[in-house]
Amino acid sequence: MTEYISFILFKGLGFIIRKFPIDFSLFLGRRLGDLIFCLDLKHKALSYSNIKAALGSEYSPSEINRITRKFYQSFGQNLIEVFLIPLVDKHYINKYVSIEGLDNLSEAFKKGKGVILLPVHEGSWELSNIISANLGYPYSMFVRNQKKFKLIEGLLNSYRQKSGCKLIQRQNQTRNLIGILKNNEAVGLTMDQGGKNGVLVKFFGRNAAMASGAIRLSLKYQSVILPVFFTRVHGPHIKLFIEKPFELKVTNNRAADIRDNIQELTHIFEKYIRLYPQEYLWTYKIWKYSDQKNILILSDAKTGHLRQAQALAKIMEDAWQEKGIKANVEYSEIKFKSRMSRRIFSCASFLSGKYTCQGCLDCLKSCLENSSYKALVDKKPNVVVSCGSSLTAVNYLISRENLAKSVIIMRPAILNEGKFDLVVMPRHDNPPRSKNVVVTNGALNLINQDYLRNQSDKLLQSTRHTAHGLRATDLHIGLLIGGDAKNFKLEKNSVLEVIRQIKLASEKLGMNILATTSRRTSQEVENIFEQELKDYPRCKLLVIANKNNIPEAVGGILGLSKIVVVSAESISMISEAASSGKHVLVFEADGLGEKHRRFLEYCAMKKYIYLTKPEDLNFVVENIMVNKPQVQVIEDRSIVKEALEKIL
């Protein structure tokens, strides 16, 4: 009954539309497109993001939004033209259709091997087939057998056949297709939307799956391929471009021939899509089967936050690599004009919806420094990653702008966790129970065995010609010292006691010391380190980060050391040490916040670290070296990887 009623409505609506003047009917089509543009938010967002991915370097967000609207208006007119098919005859075509390159069609048929008219999904698809069938040569088109609305399908097929189209049904389609080409007739095939089995070639700079059927037929049967493109000039007036016969490149490598020829054809269609972007069908996932993905890391210029974001991006890269997908990581430093601008933007983002800000970005432009804004809007990410509450609103807006996945680390500021695809939150932040929240034991980091091995090799190489000369076979105690933080200060007496205890342990156990400060370390503490360790025989490495920093210092020390001693104020540094597979001692200090204390106590309870007083360091180090307890390692990477695989 539903099918029958739909058939009656379809046929009745077509009868009414055909009574209107054609210009008025297409005016209604444009208004229909405007209505769909306003209501079909999901596909509108997909269309916008696709246009930006293809043409974002050539148009601003507002211009892309206008192109998206024009596309929908064109789409609305295309829908109306389905009802106008019975009116399309040679008189209609002569009146409304202009053709550029008709001689190319005549030239193609002279070869006698059949002609493949090859468009992409653009323009008025139904009308383009009718036009192709009335160019003076036999023409066939593919039709799909519909499971639903078979009555409407039958009506459309009758329209097509009355207008001169021969139909190729899915059943026995290959045999029919070969017969058509051998009879030197024309057939219409499309090249884009190749699906899982498509051939990956560059489409606007990014690999997309393209259909290979036309190229395979041409290679096997020497049929001529004519790239064609339809565009609406105005109202019912349409222009058809027929390119010159495509010259196939043929070598002894068939797979390469297929790929290279498809790539050349793709460049031809890119030219037309750039000229007439409103004509292309942007409403499908063009790069769904691409073997390339873009990760955008937003940076607030805080090293700890950046390293966590890099660690998450690395986990993502590894997960994609297992599926044969290569990830490209880009960075964008977010610079607000002022603190007030950042607060205003955060508040404004609270009012943003899933699709409402796409194509606007005025608030972002007003609050960011101009250089930061321009660099950001030029990016075309598949995933946006950020760490720190100050970046959550930017992450949300940019991920919505590009229809990308949004992944944040730490608790978001003003926005709800549910607005993001994935929230990575450490346990000490008291994370909520939610499907999109993954809980880690520490701060994410880049530490794994490959990383440690690489950093150790670099450190050994960089110190090879120094007086002390590091050796991987020696026993080492690593010392990682941070610096002052909010409500926290490394006390002089505490630092002196730590160094004294480590010296005692090194003498008693025959171990060497590898020490580094951080950029946050105060000059007073740096002076103590230089006085106590610079000329100390067992100190084989002393790096004062603010004077002679070595990029591989921390990773190298973690890789070479048997035991690592870390100051208590840096969750990131402690997490890195506890992920290294080494025994980690953290010396206690006053002034740490409640959240920080929760982290330390949890890690100590799980035996990821030994939480000890400065004066007990020698005793704890000796106890570890004698009893050799099993090392407990923070394993956050596998937890995060599992969560990422669900959204990628």
C-alpha cells in the first residue's frame, strides 16, 4: 500500500510540475534545495567538510558555506528535473543544452571499439543520461534494481526508454556491457565512489577510492574513454563538456596502468570541479576508504600538555598503521589575543551546537591572534587532539568545522564531556563514568621500549667524546629534577639531602649518576646541582636544561638507568618514569595539591613508584638492588588504544 501510494504521488506530482513553466519549476527546485540545506544538517555538514577538504586552501569558511548552499540549490533543481524527463526530446536539448567537444564524440566512434562516456557524480544525473542518449549514437545506461518502490522504478525506466536510453539491468550486466562495446555503441559509467574495492589515487591531494571498471574495459577491449562533465548555466540551460579521447598509458604492469590512468582522469575532473564546485555530489564520504589520515594537535605552548597530545597521536598512528593507514601529524599553536579573549571564547562555545558554527568561526577569528587563526582554518584534519582545559573549546569548534573526530586529554573546562568523541582523563581527576571517557593511571607519554632504546643510543652517541664517556653496561641511578609550581617550591635543604643520599647509594653500590634539571628548575637549585655534581667522579652526566639542554636527556636517562629518582611536583615526569620499566623513587615534598597527592598515593599503592622521604633514599635504593623486586609498569597505552579503535 505504501509503495502504491508513493507511486500515485510521484506520478501526480510529476504531472503537476510539467504543467508549470520550466523556469518556475526550477525556481521551486532551488527553494527545495534551500529547505533541504536548512533541515538536512547531517549531510550539509558532510558536504561542507568535503568541500573544505578539497578546496579549503582556495576559499574562506564563509565562501565554502555559500558553495554548500549553491550545491543544495543545484541538487534541488536536479530533483525537479527527474519529473521533467518526459519533456526532454531533441527539441528540448537543442533549446537548452549547449555542447563543447561534440566532434570528440564522432572521432571516438571512428575507432569502432565502442565508447565509454565517463563522468563523475555531478550535475543532473538523470538528465545527463537522457542528453547522452540523444547525441546521435546508441547509448546505454546502468540501472539498479530497487528492492523498494518498484512501481516508481518502472515508471522512471519507461521515461528513460521513451527518451532514447537503452537500459542495462544488474543481471547479466557484464555480458551486455561487452556486447554493447563490441557493437561500437556508447555506454555511461562513473569513475568516483569506488568503495572498498576501488583504486586509491590522489583526489584533491588526498587518496580516495575510484572505480576502475571503465579503465579495465578500455585496456581489455580498446574502447575509447571520453571524460564528460555537465554544468548548469542558468535555469534549464545546461552545458556539456566532452573531452578529447583519453590516451591510455599501457606498460607491462597492469596494476600500475590502472592506477596511473585513473589518476590522470581524476586530474581532468578536478579541473571541472574547481570551476563548478556546486555541481559535484558532496554528500557522501569521499575519503572514507583513504589510506591517509590527518591528525591535528592543538598546542597551548605547555611542554607537558604537548607531550601528552603527541603520545596520544602516536598511539593513534600505530593503530592506523596496523590497518595499512598512514597518519600525517600537524601542529597548530593556539594564541589568544588576551586572557579575556580566551574566557569570552570559552563562554561563547557553551552556546555552540553540533552543526551551528560550521562555516562561521567569527568568534574564533575575533579571539585568536590573526596568524594563529589563519594557520588553524587552513588545516583539514580527520582527528583533532588537544590537552588542557584552555583548548577544549577550540578543539570542539575545529572538529565540528571539519567533521573530524575530537579527542581531548584532561577534564574539559566549560563544555560537557559528551560533546567530544573521546575524553582521556587521568584517575586523579575523578573522571565521570561515561562511554566516551577512558581513564588512565597517569599522564600519557611517548615512553615505550623502542623509544627508550632510541633515546639511549642518541645519548650515548652525544656523550661519546666527553671526559666521562657513558657506557650502557654500567649501573646507573637517574635523577630527574623538576622545578617550582603553583603553591610548590623545591627547597634548598631538600635538594641537598637528595643529592647526598644518591651519592651514598652510588658509592656503596658502585653505581654512576645521570642527572638532569628541567626548564622550570630555579637558578638556586641549578647552582646546587653544579656545586655538588659537576666535578663528582661518579656523576657521568649532568644536564642543566636552561644552559646546555640535550633533547634526549630524559629519555636516555630512563633508558640507561636501573633506578630513577624523580621530584614529586610533575605528574608528567613521574608518569614517564613509571612507564619506563625501571624502579622509580619519588621523594616527598610539601605544598602539593589534593589532586597531586591522590596521584602519588595511588601510584605508590599500585607499586608503580616508591614514595619516600629524601633522607631515606639511600636505604630504599640499597633495598631494591639487594632484593630485586618486580617492576610494576603503568600500562595506559593499551587502554587508550582500545578506546581509540572504537571511534576511528
